[in-house]
Amino acid sequence: MERIDARPRVRVPRSASPGEVVLIRTLANHPMENGERLDSDGERVARHIIHRFICTFNGDTVIEMEIEPSLAANPFIEFEAEVPESGTFHFAWHDDNGDVYEATADIEVA
Amino acid sequence: MTISRRRILAVASAGLAVTLMPLPAQAATDAGDLIARFTDGATPGEGPLTISAPQIAENGNAVGVEVACPGARSIRILAPANPNPEVCTVHFGPRAGSRTLSTRIRMAETMDVIALAEMEDGGFVQASARVRVTIGGCGG
């Protein structure tokens, strides 16, 4: 399966107060080929999706997702995290082809 | 033996019933199976689970859906009429700020989108939202 230029993007506030709940938005470029589509020759295009997404904060899980072909192309995932202290969010999108697209975002908590 | 009009009608309607029956029965079984797969056979009840989706989606390629369920350990989204009815399952970790997820899903046709939540006490709850889809989004 071809390599995808997923260019993952995340939106996380730069700062928060201790224990605050912050909104996190993520977007990755990916066709999420669902394995149902036919190409111009009438051949079925093989499934090729992001099947897993994980967000952690300072090593602790925020959310973990199992993803199926019915998620839309260019997966958009929005959720909330609680931040007890300053630190780093880590995001990982796992592709069927074995690639892992990663992003990080720092937040100052005071 | 003469074949009466009544008999023809009876046979015809029986045939019609057989032709029509499997579709709704099949769909109902499938949704039930999908739910049972997540709940391990338990029948989900009602609870604080909400699912928000547009009543009408012009484009089934990307329909915004939000699920929320205070006290949930994980939430699964199902689009039962899709070729791949399971959409995603989210597990909330210790740093989750709420038990909420927003995403965009594919919808092949008009259907009830189902959300299932597994609660921290081990119980299951279910909610659904009807979405009318103008143009299907599964490219089948």
C-alpha cells in the first residue's frame, strides 16, 4: 500500500489552569479507502485506512480509538482532555500499511 | 383439478410474503448482532448516552456525529446500513476530560445511527439518531 502524506494537524490550547478540561481537535489527510469502491476498470480498490488513533498526555492515555472503514476520509477527531500539570500531548495515527503518523503539542499549566 | 382464483391469490401472497420478509428481518438481526457483539450478548438499556447528528445529510461521505455519555468506559458508533456497519470505538483513558467524541462518518443511505456505551459499572446503554441521507457515501 502506498505511503500517504497524512500531514496530521492538532489544535490544543497553549495554556490552561491545573485540572482544566481542554478541547482537542485533530485532522489527518487520508483517503480512508473503505474496500468497497470500484476503480475505472471495475476492480475493487483494496481497503487502506487508518485503523487506530491514540492520544496520550505525559504518557497517560486520553483516548484510544479503533477505527473501521466507515469513518470518513481525512479523519476528524475531537475530544476533551484533563490537564493536571504542564506537559506534552502525543498523537499517533496507525495506518493499515504499518506507517504511524505522529504529532505532539505542548501545554503550559499554571 | 381446477385452480380457483382464491388459491392463486393465496399462493401469490405467500410468495410475496416470502420475497418481502427476509429484508426487514435480516436488517433487524444484523443490528441486533452488531449490538450483541459489543455487549457480549447483554441487552443495552437507556442511560445518559446522547448521539447528535444532522436530521438531513446532503452528502453521506462525511456526516458529523457527536456522542457523549458521562460514566462511560467506551463508546461504539454503528451505521447498520453501511457495507461496513462498525464505524469506530473510543476508549476513554485516565486523562480524558469528558466522555465525548466528535467525528465524521460515512453513511450509505438513510438510517438510524446507533451509539452504544459500556459504563464503568459494566452495564451497556444505547441511543440512536435518524439521519436522512440525500447522496450515499460508501462508493459501493
